[in-house]
Amino acid sequence: MNPKIIFALLIVLGIVLTVINPLIMALFSIVFWLYLTRMVKTNNRIKKLKWLKIVLVVAILSFVLTIIGILLHNIRSAKFDGEESLFFITAIVAMYIFILSTAGGLIIVLRARKK
């Protein structure tokens, strides 16, 4: 099978999975970043990619913001016995940014491996 078709199917599957259940895609993203960190340490060609470092920083910040947003939403809901949507929406948006930055990192790595 053509590799471009396989990549297209994986991208469509990732988009569908993100829409249906973003938590599962976020877990796959965490595994990807752990693997990518290991690969960057061993591959000198990938170490030099400036955009990959920028995307990694965005991924780390959005992941931390997701955790903080979820915790603040739960603490506020438990303390005041009411739902509060600001922290919840912040956590959801940050999770999607984390997933998109993972897709960007994957594209950068695949392009670097082709060269």
C-alpha cells in the first residue's frame, strides 16, 4: 500500500479519535513526546531542528495548563457547590492545543527523516 495513503488514513483516524474522545488522543500524544525525546537524544540531525523545540515548548505549556485547568475547575466546583466553566474551557482548549502541537511535531519529524 502507498505510504501516503497510510499517512492519510492515520491522520483521519487521529482527527476522528480527537473529536470522539480527546483524552485517548492526549495519552497517545504523551507517548509520542516521550518517544520523540528519546529519538532526539540519539539522532543528531533531529537535534538541530529549531521548530521542533518550539513545538515541544508549546506542547509542554499546554499540557501543564490542561492539568492546572482541570484541577482548578474541580477545586472550585467542590468548594462552591456550583459549576464554573472558565477553567474547564481553558483545560479543553489547552488539551486541543497539546494535540495539535503533537501533530505539528510529528510532521516536523517525518519531514526531517525524509531528508
